[in-house]
Amino acid sequence: MHADATLSQADKQILAGSSVFQGLPENEMAHILAAIKIQRYDADRVIISSGDVGDGIYVILEGQVRIFLPLTETDEDKPAKPEMRISLATHEPGACFGEYSLIDQKEVSATVQALSPVRLAHLSTIDFQEIASTRLLAENLIYKNLLRLLVSRCREANMELDGSFLI
């Protein structure tokens, strides 16, 4: 990972239009932007791993990431094969990940890997909680946006499951 502190105007537009921050008034968004840390990852690099302690939410500014669940062998005599995984999604600029852990402070549920060089905006859980404790409007809008995002993802998963059980 490489750190970078600068947010361009294009970065700010991506963040303001992202599913997690859309609709935030400029004065509320200013608090978010002040807390954002930019991170860079090379292609094929794992950004977060299933089972890690969640440390915040990430919004993709550049590049693509793959989100997947690693599979493990249930037979103790057979080692797990690292290439065994269930692919959940591919995300591009404007998309976010890490939202589960931001909400419930539990371990990361999936692994996220860079498919190309990526630039990410990272809002740590600590910074989010500090903003949420003093900026009620920002807290309400972000949680509302996260709820919409999660419901949308559940609906998509349901439609995929419905289609896979057609006879």
C-alpha cells in the first residue's frame, strides 16, 4: 500500500456521487473529505481479507477490485487451495466496500483484491464515529445511504438466486 494525501476535484466528485456519500450537503461533505485518507494498491494485491478486523469504509477512486469469499477444504487431510473462491462482485470507481464492518464493527466478511492498480478513499471507523457523534445530519444520511445500498445488493442476490433455481 502507498499513502497519498491529495484529493483532486475529480476525486471529490466521485466521493460526493458515491452510494455512501450521495446527498450530503457541502458543509457535511467537508468533514468527510477532511478525514479521508488516500491509499494506493498495485494489481493483484489483497486490500482486506476475510476474517480481518474491519477498519473503515473504502470508496474506489481509480481501478477495479474483486470481492470474493475464500473456500476452505472441510477434509482435514486436504490442505485448502488458495485459488478456490466464490466471486461475489467486481467494483469500479464510485463503489464502496467495508461497509459491513463500519456498521457492526465485526470482522471482514469477504476478501477484496485489486484487479488493476487502484486508488482508494478510506474513511476509518474511528473517524466515521467521531463525525457521526457530532454531525447528526451526516450520520443519518450515510446510514440511510448504506441501508439503501445493502437492500439493493440483497435484491440483486435474490434475483440471481431466483434465476438459478428455475426449472
